[in-house]
Amino acid sequence: KQEVTQIPAALSVPEGENLVLNCSFTDSAIYNLQWFRQDPGKGLTSLLLIQSSQREQTSGRLNASLDKSSGRSTLYIAASQPGDSATYLCAVRPQGGSEKLVFGKGTKLTVNP
Amino acid sequence: EPEVTQTPSHQVTQMGQEVILRCVPISNHLYFYWYRQILGQKVEFLVSFYNNEISEKSEIFDDQFSVERPDGSNFTLKIRSTKLEDSAMYFCASRAGLYSNQPQHFGDGTRLSIL
């Protein structure tokens, strides 16, 4: 059974700092991996999707990497801003035709002005 | 930018009652999903729906639950005889489906409170 873990559970950084969020998954047989942002009481906003054949994806100040064989992904946020404060979720879609996403519990990020 | 919309944003229901959660997926999307998130826990997959039928469901999605696409725009989740443990945030999502590696897009959720 696929399990997704995100460490740390919470992270507090000063504005302007570069930071890395970690995601690990137990079964390397994945189709893709998606990073989401969740604001309090809100839905999930898709940030980046990495296909299993890709190593990284970039969108603005965000860069996500994938090492499928070791079961790891990282989300790098450059020059963090207070508006980046949110919970960041990692989710994998298993191989084999499954449509479901298996989520981690998330990392709650606070960027202090 | 197109988005998934869910109504109501908050639903309060007495235990044992039936509840219907409504979603309007992004237009022209082909795959539809329901997930739930119990407070403080992970987001969990419930069901996926394609071509007017359930394509996959989780162990959580038992006979108490059903989904329907009653017309060309709405996608609903019905929970019969609600229990206290059904209290959660329920998210609807959709995916374009033209290419398998397109992302799922989520709505803002319906907070369901069972009293």
C-alpha cells in the first residue's frame, strides 16, 4: 500500500529565505506526482505536476524535483514571501491505471515578514 | 481561469439524515473525483467517475455513498444515513482527460458537520 510522508510537519522561516519541502513515498511505481497548496479552510490549488519520466518541473519561484527510484520529491521555494504561507501537500498517482491520488499530510509553512 | 465550484460551502445535518453535496466540474473535463479530509488528517480518495460510471472507489466508499452526474454540468455525492464520523471536508476534483498526465483540479470543498 502506497504511503506518502512529508517532513517537516511545520516550518517557519523569515521572508526572503529559500526553502525546501520534502515528500517521500513508499512505492516507486507511480504515474506522476503533484504538489498542491492549501490555504486555511480552502481547497487545494495545484502547483506543479511531475511525470514519472521527468526529473523536475519549474513554475516561477517554485521548482519540484522527483527521484522516483528513491521515492522522493522536493519542492524548492525561492525568495519566500509572507503570501507563501500555507500548507503544501504532495500527492502521488499510482501506476497501473489508477485515477486516485494518495496524499501526504502536508507541511505547514509560515513565512514571517 | 476555469475552476471547480462546490455548494454549499458548509452543510450541517442531523445524524441519520441524507445529504447531497454538489459540484460543477470544469467545463469539458472528463474525469471527476470526490475526496474527503477529516480534520487534522490526510486528504483521502473516495471515488472516481468517468463516462457516466464509477471507474474506481476506495474502501471508504461503501453502500452509504453514491455519485451521480444528473446533467451535463453537475456532479453530486450523496451520503445516506449520515454518521458522526462522516463529518469532514469533502472536495470535488476534475481532470481534462485528453492526456493521462494532466493535473486534477480541486474545488474549495464543502464542510460537512454531522450533529
